[in-house]
Amino acid sequence: MDRPLLLLDVDGVLNPYGTSQPPSGYTEHHLFPGEEPVRINPDHGAWIIEASTILDVTWATSWNDEANQLLAPLLHIASLPVITMPPTPFHPSDKVPLVAAYAQRRPAAWVDDLHTAQARTWAAGRSSPTLLITTNPTIGLTRDSIDHVIAWAKALQRPWTTPSDTPALRKAGLTNRSC
């Protein structure tokens, strides 16, 4: 089986918004003149590196290549592949066909703050294991969420031999579902 994908959004995942103050652990960076500061938690870089030992991490964000140019250095991570999104503004459901084309038949965990009904339908209809983690955009990515993704990916490595594995697979999030 191919290594699973970890598809990462930025705004609402690595850059929380919708609050006057950043959550604990985040620092603000003025990356875009005249716009709100970008909130970054340096722990996310270590979490991405940890996840990359078992998953292939890819940007799935409207930031496109700017994620590598602006965020990767702040997170102290190497550049990641990018699923190129349409020019902003676009509807969040416009991500689904692009993510689907990129993921093809590979197992995929997609972390985003705006999973649409179309994203949930896509995930539920896939024959490959799929995990949607929907973050609270005021909090962003949490350690619990990244631990869930890593446990899900590790469970994929176990041999599937009997139907008795089904409850364990469900507990590990190996069914096509959302969180």
C-alpha cells in the first residue's frame, strides 16, 4: 500500500482566525501588508515533521506556493508538495475535485476547517481509507488531531487478515468518516 497522504490547509488550521487574540502558543507575523497578521504555532513544524515519518504531507490551501515560501521557514520545515487551488476567493467545495485528483487511490487524511458536504460525500464514497479532521478555526490544529492522524496512519500498516479486525479499524478511524 502507498504511504498515506496528509493534506493540510493553512487558514483555520495552522493560522487560527476569528478571535482578537491568538490562542496560546501562537505568535503573529505580518506577512501581507494591510491584512490581518498570520498566527503561527512553532510546535506545528515539529508535528508536521513527526507526521512526515509515516505520511506524505502536502499543502491543500489557497496559499498555494506561498505556503512553502512564507510558512515553511517559520515552521522550520522543508518545502512540501502543493495541490494548486484556484485564485481566491473560491468556494471551499472547489477544493474537493482538486484533492480527489491528487489523492487518487491513496489513503488520505485531510485537515481543514471548512469541510463541505461535498468533501464528506467524497470521503464516504472512496474505496481508500479516508479521514477528515475538521478543525475549529479559532483554535487551529491541536495535538489531539495530529495524534489521531498519526494513529490512523500507523493502523493502516497493520495487516488486514480477518473480519474480526473491523472494530479495531473503526476505533483507529480507518473507516471513511469525518471528525
